[in-house]
Amino acid sequence: MFSGTRWGWALIPCAAAAAFFCNDGLCIAADANAWSRFRGPNGSAVCDARGLPVKWDSGNGVAWKTPLPGPGSSSPIVVGDKIFLTCYSGYGVDRDKPGELKNLQRHLLCLSFKDGTVIWDKVAEATEPEDRYSGFIRDHGYATSTPASDGERVFVFYGKSGVLAYDLTGKELWRTNVGTGSAQNNWGSGSSPILYGDKVIVNAGAESRALIALDQATGKQAWKTEASSLHSSWSTPVLVDAPQGKTELVLNAPYEVWGFDPENGEFLWFADGVQDQTICGSVVARDGIVYALGGRSGSAVAIRSGGRDEVTKTHTVWKKSLSSYVPSPVLAGDRILCANERGILGCLGVKDGESLFQQRLSGAGGIYASPVVADGKAYFVTRQNGTFVVSITGEGEVLATNKLDDDSDFNGSPAIADGKLLLRSNRFLYCVSEVKK
């Protein structure tokens, strides 16, 4: 057990295959701009695309829309000319009549990026006992984790039903159970898998209170690192370029930020972070500095990576107050933008955490999706009141509010590819492109 952190850590070593590296250890896809995991390249949610749409509605700007076999809060990813997306069906689709838990199924869809045609739909039966359709599960469902791909395989995390790997033709390669426990208040799973070298890493906090790395080729466990408080973290970990050319795995956790060695799961450091007992959003990072935001009361902290043991006093760059509960923030230029679940938009300066502006997105209502940034604009997808397009300069001018004729929830974060925006609701996947004049 590690000493120092309030939570206590245990490392369970396991034989692992030799690692391979690409892009200095960050193996996200052959194309550095590929949107092949949650929030795109290394979870940054930033893309260098130009000419993205600003204004659209159901009659203008929607290149195509495809009906989905069921709801979900996961995001689409793009691999070459294919889109991958998860959904669920059979149980918990109707809030008033959820049905029988034994009928729950997950779907991995492969769609054509060109026209949205469904190429294949692979169904996985749920492993019981799943958490029942009650409480906050009714708000996000049973397909909340976004897939990840190395360009040859697609990895999905279905909570208690495990981690599954498919090839791009839909052939199941393996499935591995990572625990059947329940998160705090039975809120279900929410973290997404990421890839590092030859490993797929998942925050299985809800299922086993552990970070777990699996071999991408076989699904065998490479390492497992446990912590009791992980049952209250739904955050997706991020890879950070630390000093001396090292790569660290950083996770947003209740009250603290944690750093690990992604090679073996070794717990490296911790520092005071978001002051809340439940954490949803991921950290963002640049130049070895990690930025964590969240909490219902609002916390924001910048921490230098590369430390050892407790680094609160030695590595904290600044601490401020700004709420980003549920959505993750985005680091755009010299600014950090975020919105909380009530539709309050905030912006901090990267250098010192100075508040640059804060405003309510009028009429936004609830927000679960995390923002993305491209071409000087941030896209904030609300649950039921459309997508707000906001300038990332000045005081965050709202450039447009775009609503589609779809009365279901939009919980998934958008994806960007080929100058287009992919939006998913509980009913459809939309491809939005610039309106041709």
C-alpha cells in the first residue's frame, strides 16, 4: 500500500507483453488528427479543422442522419471512412416502462462516414447483475463509454459486461471482465477506454475500484492498480508529456489529481484537486501542466506533472474556483473553457487562472456533453436545447444556437472529421456540414 494519499493504493503486477511506441508513447491512430477516442487526439477536444459549420437546422446543413437502434451517451469516433458508435436496447429505453433487465443489450455500430449507412451492428448481451434503471442512470443509460481504436481494432467498455475488442469488419476478438461492482449510488459506468503502446487502459472504478490495463492483442490483464475512492470517479484518464521525456497517466479523482506510470500502473504522485466527492470530467494538459476542473461548488487547479508522492505544495501552479461538473473542460490557446451541467460558461487564463469571463448560455438548460474546439469556435451541445457555437476570443460571444427537430436527449460529446461535426442523440446520429450558399 502506498502512503501519503488519503485513499491508499495497491498495485497488482501482472506479466505483460513488450510495449511498442508511436508518437512518443501516445498511440492514438496513424493520423494525429484522427478522432479515434473520447474527445479526439489524447482527449484534447481540439482539432485544427477549418470551415466547420456555424449555423444549421434540420433543413439546412445536415448532410445525413441515421436512426439508431437505441439510446446512448457515448460519442462517435472516426477511423478512416468509418464511424463507430455504441448504443443499448432491450431495457431502460422508455423511462416509464423500462422493461426487464435480462433483455439489456449493447450495440457497436459501424457506419459509413460518407452517407451514414450502417455497415454492421454487433450486439453483446449484458452480464447480470447490471445496475437497475433508476436514479441518474435514467439520465445517461447503459452505453456511456466512447470506443477507442488503433486503426485496426475497436475497443469498447460495457461496464459490468467487460471490455471487448473487434476488428474493423465486426469480428469479436476477445472480451475481458473487469469487475461487476457498482459505483456510488449505483450511477453506472461512464469512463472511456484509452490506448497506450500495446495496452488498452480503463478506469473501472464502478466495477472494481481500479485502473486496469489490458493487452490489446489478447485482452489479458497487464496491470491493475486499486483505490477505494475510484468508485466515485467517472473520469477518463489522459496521457501527459512529463519532464525528461516521460509519459504519465493522469486521472481526475475525488479531492485529488493522480499520476501513474502507464507502463506498469505504478502510482507516482498526487496533489489536491477538485474538491468534491464525485468526479466526472477529465483533465486537460499541455507542456507538462495538468488542469483539473469540476465539482458542484467549483474547483480549478493547475499542477505540474513529473513529481513524486505528494506534490501539492511543490507542483501546484494555481488554484481557482470555477464549476465544470459533468462536462470536461477544453484547453484552447491561452484559455480554458468549460460549462457546467446548468449551462454556465466560464473561461480562465492558462497562465494564472485569472477569470476572463463567465456567463449563462441563455436557454441552454442542462449540459452533459463536453465541448470541442476548432477554427476559433467552441461547440457546446445541450441535452435538449441545441448546440451553442461560441467564440473562444473576447468574452465568448455566442455566434449561433442550432436546434434540430429531435426531442430526445443529446448527451454525447461531438466528434470532428473532414470539416464536419458528428452529433448523436438518443435517436439519431447526425453529420453536420457547412451550409452551401
